[in-house]
Amino acid sequence: MFCECESEPCTLVRHGLWPATAEKPQTAYSITLLELLLSLSMECQVSVEGFCNAMRWKNSLYLSEVNTLYKGLVGEAIARFRHHYFRQRTFRDLCPQLDDGTSCPACPKNGQKVVLLDGKFGLVRKASSGVSVGKPLHGARMFVPDQDIQAYLQANSDSSVPHEVIE
């Protein structure tokens, strides 16, 4: 039962719970639990499945409960929590002039910055990965849109790259 004076998600967050859905939530997760998951994922590379199994053994959960927890922790609600947590840690909403956590201290500060990454293309991907009802939460902060990359490749051929001179 919720009071009519504020939205259900706001009431849950005020009580330390993260709603699984933005409207009429039926499930909520402890914010402390989600912060633990994020910390272990970032610092120890613990998978969501490994985290759920640890919760199973620590709390004597049934396999069906662990499966339900896992399905919830890999869903849209957790992606939104990660984004909320990121914005909270970087004060992105309070002071836009502050570093948002993605600036490299070693990169030049004037002009364009080009970052090249090598992907692990051998990783197994879930069929549901990359599927979301909303637009990307971080926009183009981490990855350039594919059409921009294709346009750049069309405009800059490999023949324009200087080759190393051997003396």
C-alpha cells in the first residue's frame, strides 16, 4: 500500500529500495544490495550470476529465488540504477562544469580527442544484450555512433596514414 501524496517509486527510494519498474512497481531491490553488486562488479569483476550464487549460499535461497533475482538484476531497472549511481557520484546534475568521470588526465585538453579500443570479440553475448526500451542513458559519452565512424572511414582512407620511415 502506498500513500497518494507521492509516486510509488519515490516512496520506495525514500525507504532505501530501488523499484523494478517506474510505474506500479511490484518488485523492489535494496539500494545497499545494488551498491554492493556494482562495487563487486567494478573492483572484483564479479559477474551478476556469481553475485546471485553468493547471495544464494549466504542467505539459504532456493534456486527459483536466485533465478528470479538474476532475471531482475540483468534487466532495465538495474541499468537505470547504474546510471543514477553514476550521476550521483559525479555530481553531473548539480554542477555540469565538473568532470563527469570520463575525462582522461593524460589527453590533450584542446581539439578533438580520438580513443581507439580493441574489443574482445570472442566474448559470448546474450541475445537480449543491447536491447532497451529507451535511448542510451550515457548518450555518446562512451561510444561514437556507428554512422559517424562509417563517415570517417569513407573520408579517410588507409593510404593517407603516414608510414614509419626506416633508415
